Amino acid sequence: MSDPQPVYLSDYQPPAYQVTHTELTFDLDPAATRVKARLHIERHPSADSQAPLVLNGEQLTLISVAIDGNSLPDAAYQLTDEVLHIADVPEAFMLESEVEIAPSSNTALEGLYQSNGMYCTQCEAEGFRRITYYPDRPDVMATFKVTVIGNATSEPVLLANGNPINQGVLENGRHFAIWEDPHPKPCYLFALVAGNLHKVEDSFETVSGRNVTLQLWVEQENLDKTEHAMASLKRAMAWDEQVYGREYDLDLFMIVAVNDFNMGAMENKGLNIFNSAAVLTHPNTATDATFQNVEGIVAHEYFHNWSGNRVTCRDWFQLSLKEGFTVFRDQCFSADTNSAPVKRIQDVSFFRTAQFAEDAGPTAHPIRPDHFIEITNFYTLTIYEKGAEVVRMLRNLLGWEDFRRGSDLYFERFDGQAVTIEDFVGCMAEVSGADLNQFMRWYSQAGTPEIDAHGEYDYAHAEYHLTLRQRTPATPGQPEKLPLHIPVRMGLVGTKSGQDLTLTLSGEKLGKDAVIHLTDDEQTFVFTDVAEAPVPSLLRDFSAPVKLHFPYSREDLAFLLTHDSDGFNRWDAGQRLAMLALDDLIAAHRNGVEKVMDTRVVEAFRTLLTGAMSDKAVLAEMLTLPSEAYIAEQQPIVDVDAIHAAREFVRQSLAVALRDEFVAVYKANQSDEPYAPTPEQIAQRSLKNIALTYLMAIEDEEGIAFCETQFAAEHNMTDVRHALTLLVHSDRDDIASPALKAFGEKWAHDPLVMDQWFTIQVSRPQSDVLDRVQYLMQHPAFSIKNPNKVRALIGAFAQNRVNFHRLDGKGYALLADVVIELNRLNPEIAARLVTPLTRWQRFDEERQQLMRDELVRIKQEPLSSNVFEVVEKALA
Ligand code: B3K
Ligand code: ZN
């Protein structure tokens, strides 16, 4: 067998044949589903009349194929494992085929598969080719009519995209439903669901007065977990009308929850399919974070109806066209619905930890890659989150009004088409007159740009000289980088007044908060009429996805922490201050020197805790130390033990110094109001729980009592889970073990709560974790075939920095064993799971060797193209 080969963006050719209308009939059976397809096909006028028809198809058993009613003899076509090739076809014709597939043995969860006995589909990106022979590419768009035939008892509900047009009873206990979707769509948006489902129904009146029926389909026991998703959907529909002028376009919108799903959810036209973890919530079973996540994902999939479905991608290299834009849209929606500064802090915090790591590793790729082996490997933080940051920069460069005009133009001009990133950015340039040529490099250049900044105040001339130098480190396949267009939003905060000073650049008054444009390798900006010495506040609101280095003193940072008018940068100043202290402590740990806590951090925290800060949500974020993963990102060589020890030392020192303040905050933020996922309540719970986190760092007796009471009160899952986690992660096994046991027994029937139960245990810092993982893999609630379980147990263990990176290599070996097993069952999940091993360059030599050994062991297996691509890059 030869190695899988990449496809290249530069090889793109428009399709020679279009499918204008697709009719499908599914006769469902777990082991032998029959799929009949009738495809109305037309040759493109500019295509060669000799062009063969090439249809994708994988793991299909072909029963018959005919053109215009004439069955094709064997000699008329060629069949391989991947394509059906017909050399000679007319200009316009009807292709009929019948295939057999086996949903019950589909463990890859791509195409048509069964989850808990229910039939469902996942076609993006290239899953439709596992359903029928078809030109499985997004630039082929057809209207669809779908007939689903199933067993009336086991599949009373039969769903597909669009509008229901007919249903009826057949012989032998079978029944059928017919669905029609009038909007032309690529086959990746096709969906079918059949099973014993129950619905919750609501409605939404659109801005033009149309009534849309909204349905949420779940298994019976989950009917009480749908309220929040439904409310979120309605908010999202209203938001897209108000903010983007986008109205829904069918009379019915359905969401289905399934337990076995590779990703969060899928935006199939009119029939979104969701991982149950991304849609089901109840105060007793889901945390605040889950409530917010569900709201964001429901909105994200809904927003795709325009940014993705009505206007779709020409090819999969353009994936960020729909994903980056849609993530940006859902981020803004969540910011408008909840606390905007906290949303930004959390998004950036995650981005700087996880996307920066991706951009610095062997799988780094541009937002628009120029080649790939397996597209499912490119549903990444770069395509999604960095893509969203780039759209956000466009919004900031143009201003909202021009950005909105550009968005309107894009949707109008390209409605019903499959387009490219140039088409999107082109609309933005057209409406605004902005020159975005250099900006386009953000789409083709991988790696995180770094800005080295320094500034000098010239008292004599009342000038501030700010020099910014940019460089983007080499990434695989891209040794040389060009300068990018980087918008730096900034202010100068006067050290006497504590106020933002007016920015005057080349005689022009820019206001107190302005964007300067770094476009060259190095630029110096001279601000004039600067009446007092300032501290610069740079990259406000994280105005560009870059690393910014500025030689701030701890005094500067303590000053910005209290005086910066930008909430994001106030938070960031606190993070930077903590990082300086952590760096010293990491060095002390490595050198075996006694650790000493920086009192400036303690005093900064004291100010926060006792000050008049009214925004509890932001306060809770400011009291949160950088995560071990984020700290690791900042180190040249990651020393997991030193990082853990240093962070624990800071946590404990703060707890000792500010114990009474934490107790006071904890007590002041108790509440027995009925649970609601409102921003106010969430803020209060976050603040209360972060205070408890500190108290538990020193296993304070009162803190332990708070935990026990909070756990036992069972008021809501946010509080219960937080208390349980703190207990389990402490050394008080005498209290933790019974609590964990009670929790596991109470929720044994609820898979989503059991996911949390797994994660809590395998993220504890104690050294017994590896044994626990092995033990829990045998637990009846665990299944390697369920992606949520794999993420909750194995994925969470691989995030447990001290235990996964054990020096005996057993953590790595365990992960590799699971990857090898999953490679056969579910290549998409296997390829994601291997990620932590691919980051071996970041560690000490001993660990590097151990991690590489496991990658080599994986590489010796017969690999799916998914895992092959990742491992090959990691070992290159
Ligand atoms: N568009 C889907 C992606 C599913 C792809 C899985 N291989 C989810 C989303 O971004 O909305
Ligand atoms: Zn998406």
C-alpha cells in the first residue's frame, strides 16, 4: 500500500457536471440499508464534451446503475474503492443507482450510522460518499427530495432536510416520510434521522411576519433538558435579523440530539444534528459553562444557515470562509447576550493557550491551507478561531457599518453559490474602499506573529516614541514570512493622572484610544503633546492574534491593572504580572532554591478582593491564575513539574495571605435563588467558586466545610461539580472518595453527567491517576466507540499535565494504545486524540524521546489517512 497523497488548492478545477436535482430513497435496515438515487445531471457548458463523469463512493456495495433508464453493462463503467467512473455520458441525463450500506457497523460516525439504535447522518466534509455515489464536493449544489422508509415501531420518527410533503403506512410494519428541500445545497448539508424520538415544539415569527415551527427532537428521558437550547435558538434567530439582517428561509427548523457524534454539532439545512453534550441542559446536570456553550453552539449552527448554507464554500480549502465568519458571529452573539468583557477574556485565554500551541507545532497551517491529505484533520483552532480573529480584525479595520454593508453585499451577490475567501474579502474591500491586499496574507501565512515593542518618553519634547517590530516564526513548509498588516489598538495611560492621554500622531489627533497600523517589519510611532510619562496599553481587546512583548515592569503592570480603561487589558496586565512571578518561581523550583512569593501580586489581589469592582464576572476572571497549559506555552522548554509546583505555590501563598478576604467573598456570594443561567447569577457563582478554589489550596478547614456543604446541598451542577472537583483534587480522600462514589451512583443513568465524573477523577494531580484511567476504561459507563466518553476520560487525562507527562512514559503509552485502537474504529477521533504527543518538541530530551517512541509505534500500524497525516507531520 502506498502512502496517502495530498490534494492541492492549486489543482482546483470546476466540476464538469452539475447535479441540479437529487432524489433519494432510503430503505432503512441496520446491516443492509438500500439507498436509491436519481440524479438529474447536466454537463457544464464550458466543460469538454468528452469529460467523464466521476462520482465519489466509499464502502458502498453497488447493486445497479443506469442512465436514462438503461442499465449500464459492466464495461460501461469502472469501479474502484473510491470512485465510480463513467467514460461516456450525454450532455444532460438522469443517473439512477442503488447501493447497500451497513449503518450498524459504521463506527467512524461519518455517513449514515446508528447511535443508541437511532439512525443519523454526518456528511461534512466528505461523508456523503459513504451514502451513495455522488460528486461529493461543495461546489455541486442541488435541490433534494428524500424518501425515508423505516420500521414503524423502532423508527416512528423519520426526518430529513426541508419540508415534510408526504407520509404513509406500508406493508410489514413499515412506514415512510417524504421531505423536500427547495434550497439548492451541497451534499455535505444532507441529513437524515430516524428513530424513537420525542419533540418539544415552539415557534418564531420572523421579521417579515412568517411563522417558523421550531422542533427539538430528543430521547424521551431528555425532554426536560431542552428549554435552554430552544430559548437560545429563538434569541439567535432574532439576533441574526437585528444585527445582520438575516431571516430564516424555511417554515420548519429542527434540532436533533444524538449521543454518538464526532464534533459538537452540524448545520444541515433545516435539520441540525447535535451532539447531546452540545444541546441538553438542566440545572441539576449541566454547569454554567455548559449552558453558555450550548447557547453558543445553537447560535453557531443556526448562523450557518446564511454563512455556510445559503452561501457556501467552493472547496474545502475555503473552510474558514464559513467557519471563521460563523465563529465571529457566534462570539458577538454571546458577548451581546452575556458579559461582553468576560466572553472576550475567555475566548482569548483559550485562543492563546490552544491555538498558539497549534501554530507553534508540527501541524501548523494557514487559515487557508494549500494542501491536505484528510480534510477532517483541518477542523482546527486555526481554521475556526484564528479565522474568527481575522474576521474580527476586518470588522475593526472597516468599522461596523462598512463591515455590515460588506456582509450584505456578500450574502446578496453570492446567494446560492459556492465561493472563496477572496469573494468575501473582496466585498469588504469594495464597500469600504480599503486596500486589503497585504491583509490577505493572514489567510496564507501560518504561525503566530510576534511583536517586540519598546517605548521611550522624551520629557524635553513631551513625546512618546513607540517602536514595534514584527516577525513570524518559520512553520513547516513556510521558512520565510512576509510582514503582516497588524492593527494595534492602544492607549497611553498617564502615570500621574491615571487617565488615557490624547494620542497625537503626525499632527493628527486620534482620540484617547486608537488603532495604529503595523505593516512593515519595524515602525516607530512618535506621539506628540504627551504631557506626562505614560505606560502604553497595547493590543487592547486583543486587536490582533499575535504575541506582544513589551518590557513592562511589575509596577507598570500593577498600574495598568487598576488604571487601564480597557477591561481586557486590565485583565491581561494581571496575567502578565502573575506570569513574571511564576517565571521566577519556576526558575527557583528548577534550581532547588527556596520559593518566595512576590508581594506585589499579593497586594494586587488584595486590591481586587477588597476594592469596589462591581463587575463580579470580570473580577472572577482577574482572580484566576494563568492555566498550567498557558504557562507552558510561555516557556522555551516545558517543565511540567516546575510549572505545577510554581502555580500551586502562588495559589497557596495567596490563600494564606488573603484567607479572610476569600472567606468573606465566598460567604457574600452565597445564594439560594432558584438556578438560572443569567449573567448575574453566573458571575456570582464564578466569584464564589474561585474564592473556594483558593481556600482549598491550603485545605483550610472552613473551606473543606464549605465544599462539603455545597456538594451536599445539590443546588445546581455548577456548584456541585466545583465542590466535588476541589475535594477530589485535594488530599482529603476520606471526604472525596465517598462523595465521588455517591455522585457516580446517583448519575449512573445519565451519560453526560458520567462524562463529568470521569473527567473530575482523571484530572486530579495525585499520582494514582494512570491506574484510575485504566480502571475506568473498564467501567460500564465507558465505551471507546463513544467520542464523548473518549474525550471525557482519555482526552482529559492527556490534559492532566503532571500525570500524562510521567517520566516512566506510561501516560504516553496509554494514549498511543487508545489511538491505535481508535484508528480502526474512528479515524477522525483518533487523529485528534494523538495531538498531545505531536507537541514533543516542547519538552525536555527525555520526554521528547518517550513521546517520539510512541509516535513511531503508532506509525508502524496500518494507519487511516487521518492518523497517518498527523503522525507523519509530527515525526517529519
Ligand atoms: N460544520 C460542522 C463541522 C463538522 C465536520 C466534522 N468532520 C460543525 C460546525 O462548525 O458547525
Ligand atoms: Zn461551524
